[in-house]
Amino acid sequence: MTRYRVFISSTIEDLQDARVQVDAELSATEIFDVVRVEKLPAVDEPSRCLCLDEVRRAHVVVLILGDRYGFIPTTNNPDLLSVTHLEYREAKQLGKSVFAFLREDSSSEEQLSGFIKEVSDFDEGVVRKRWRSLEDLRVEVRRALLFWLARRARDSDSPQVQQQLGETVTRYPELRELQCVIEVAPQVSGSWSEWLDDVFRYFAAECKHKLLPSPHRLSGSDTQTYGSAIRIQLRPGAQSNRLSIAVEVIAEVPPDSKQPKQVYPPPIEVDVAQGSEGARFVAKCCAALAYLAVDDWGRCIDGLFEAAVSNAATEKSRARLIGVAGYVSAFNQGQRSFDIARKMLELRRLDGPTVSAGVIALIAAELRFENANARHAVSEAKHLTMQLLTAALNTGEASPETLYNLARQSIDHGSRAALTFYSKLLRMEPSYDERWYFHRDLGLVHYGRNNYKAAARHYDVARHQKPNDSELLRFAGDAYYYRGWWSEALLRYERALRIEAVERYFLDFKIDFASQRIRRRAETDPGFTFWRGLSHRLSHIGLRLAESGYHRLGLTP
């Protein structure tokens, strides 16, 4: 049987008990060879070389962090990193699997806080778990490494490796059984019990084929749980021969916690007919979420896609399945969000929950791409977001207000797609023309596209609808400023300053520059003073009309 080398990386003096306990827990499985530096024989080479060499030889690194940053070597260490930090960097550079376990309520040293921030980085960090007691740590480390082995088995192309790893990991309760809680509404007739047996038979076959834990139906006396569980709820469907099914993952919480079991992600809600096709479809939904129960979110998304193309899936069910994939992606830094968004664009209906899940996943991806300075990827994420929102407008399944609020969170102000979305939204819901914030957002879109004339018009509409907003006046002034209409810009800047003196921090340079341009124009064009005065009088009249409630009459020409 293949054994896997696990290198434990941590400070030694303050975490000696933790290292010993994790060593004992993993060694008892007879799968892992645990490497701790203090167990190695004395050799004639620097400790740093010895540690980094063991990291290179290991299959996986377990990083345990408590209060201390640790010893910092003074030679060949330009960044002045601790030994533990150097081990982590070496493992990351070599592409090793690293699992970090951070102690809760620790009083971290300043340098350790920076190290934890690096480990927790949104884009470059690693899988992290929190631990409070040594027992928590033992359980979490063992569970993480067993799940890691199961993923290796699923990812392997070798049937021999799959069989060997499968036989190894399924000896342990965490990976041998996936407990299932069944809740049947009283209105559901007993004729569905045989159909539910078919669901479990197909579900068990899916789990066996995909090297997942076998499903085990809980009875009333069965209270012990291992990790997460699948809950299947049966309710009457819209028609007498159909059933409404909700499938979800229940995350286990510590026994001493007063919190209820947590549900992640939102449940899959589908409507199925009695028969083998419907039973196979529900089994595929359960198998997709079973991947989440063993911490394999990537294959969960693949499983949701697979279930969505089932012949038994209605259009609404497909939307729910891909929507759940969106939430799974959002919880994992927006990974696979582009695939999910494109799947959503293929749907004939895009309701509010589905499009919300897609947009949230794309926003998470944007954050990751911005952190990595991947500009083209950020642009693509924003473009897909606007495509999703526009498609949802066209299908009419989601409320315009929901879509507008989503757009405001993710709008790309220089995007033509954003302009298309807002134009369609206005055609569908003309009342938006009376909302100041809608015109402000349209002004931002045109401003981002360097269309200052249109931006100025929308900013003026917004400020007439909300006349005492200094920011709107500044925005309008900027649009006129960059268009070269210095007098109009100056008028709005001065009005913004009268409303809010702090605007001077934004406007000092622009006011001086616009005033200089106006003085130069007056010196070279005798008629300029007359037209400037007339423009000012008209603008002042417009402001008074707006304040009196005549917004449209008060628009500056």
C-alpha cells in the first residue's frame, strides 16, 4: 500500500503538543508517514536546508499557526522570513498541497499577522481551517487529508490507483458513509416510498462510480454524524403526479454549539414526475451536492452541469441547478464563474435568484482578477455581467428593480453593454426616468465612454431632481469642464461649494483653471462676456425652476 509523506510545519516551542497530537492521529491511519523536524536524526547540514529538503520530499504540507512567528535565519534570507514562512513559500513554489490550520483567539505577533494574511490571500492563499482545542485540530487535519486522498483518486486516470486509493480511504467513517436525512411532508402519499427507494439505489450507484461515500438513510435513533449530511425534502408538486424536491447540504457544527446546523449552498429545488427518469435525475442532484460534503467544490459544479442536461430537468430546474453552481463558485473566489455565466446565457428563462447567483460569482471573480492585476479577465467578467443582466431583462423573469440593483454593484462605466442595459431598462420601466440615481448612473456610463455631452445632460437631470446634492453638481461640472464649457462648469462648481464647503478639496484646481480660461476668452472675444452673462442668467433661472418642482423646464440647454 502506498504511503504518503506529510510534513508538519509550525513553530516548535509553543506548538509542540499540537505537533505530537497531529502526528499520532495521522500515523494511526497507517496511510501517512509524518515528518517532524525534531524526529529527524542529527546530520551535518544546516537546519534550513534540512527543513526545505523535507518539504520537497513531502506529498502534502500541514501548516499549523498559533501565536509566534518563529526563528528567523540571518543568512541567505533577504526577506527576513521565519523558518515556517520559508517552508510555506517553498511548498507553494513547488505546487505542493498545503493545508493551513489557524488557532482561534490567538495573540499573534506582528510578523505572524502578515504571514497569516499571506496564507489567507484571496487569490494566492490556501485552504484554511480554524481550531480551538487539540481535539479539534486532530479531527480537522485527519479529515482534510482523507478528503485530499479521495480527490487524488477521483483525479487519477489510472483505474489501479483509483481502486487502491478508493479501498484505502473508504475504511474511514468520514469517507465510507454519507448520511442522508429524509423529510416527507404529510400531504405526500405513500406511493412515493418505492420511488424514493429507486432514488437511493441510483444515488448509491452514482457514488460508487464517482468514488463518493455511500448514502446512508438515517433512522430516528441514528444521531451520530460524520462531517456533513444530505437532506432531501419531499413536498407535493404543482400536479398530482409530480413531486417538489429540495436537496441541500447540512454542514455539521460542533456538538457544544448552540447554533443550528448550517445549510450551504441554497437548496436545489426541482419538480419531478414519478418514474425512473425522475429518480435518476434526483440522484444526480444528490451526487452533485455529495461532492460538497467531501470538500470537492469543482466537481460539484461539474455534477450540477451534468444534472442540468438531464431529460427530466424542466427549464426551471435547469435554472436552479446552474444558480446553485453560481453560489458554489461565489464561495470559492469566483472559480468557474465564466463557465457558469455562459451556461446561464443558454437558458430560456433567467429569474432573479439565478441571475443573482451568476452576478455574485462574477463579482467574486472580478475581485480575484483585480488582485492579480489581470485586466482583460476583469473586463471579460464585467462584460459577462452586463450580458447576464440584459438577457434577464429580455426574458422578463426577474423584476427590473432586482436587475438594476445588481447592475449598480457591478457596472462597468465604460461599457457599451451597460448603456444597452440601461436603455432597455428604461423602455421596460419608464418610471426610472423620474429617479435621480438612474440618471446619475447613466451619466457615469456616458462619462466613462468620454461622451461628456450626454453625461452632462444626465447629471443635470439628476441634480434637478435632487437639487441640493453637491456631488451631482460636481459631476455635472466635470462633464462640462472636460467638454470645454468653462462657464457652465464654473457655475456648477460654485453652486456645489455653497452647498458643501468640503467640495473645495476636489475643485480648487479646476475652478482656477476654468476661471483662467474664461478670462483669456473674454480678453480675446468682445462678445464672449455678453454670452457668458446670458448663459449664467438662464442657468440660474433653471436652478430656481428645478427647486420649485419644474424639473424639465429647469434643464439647462
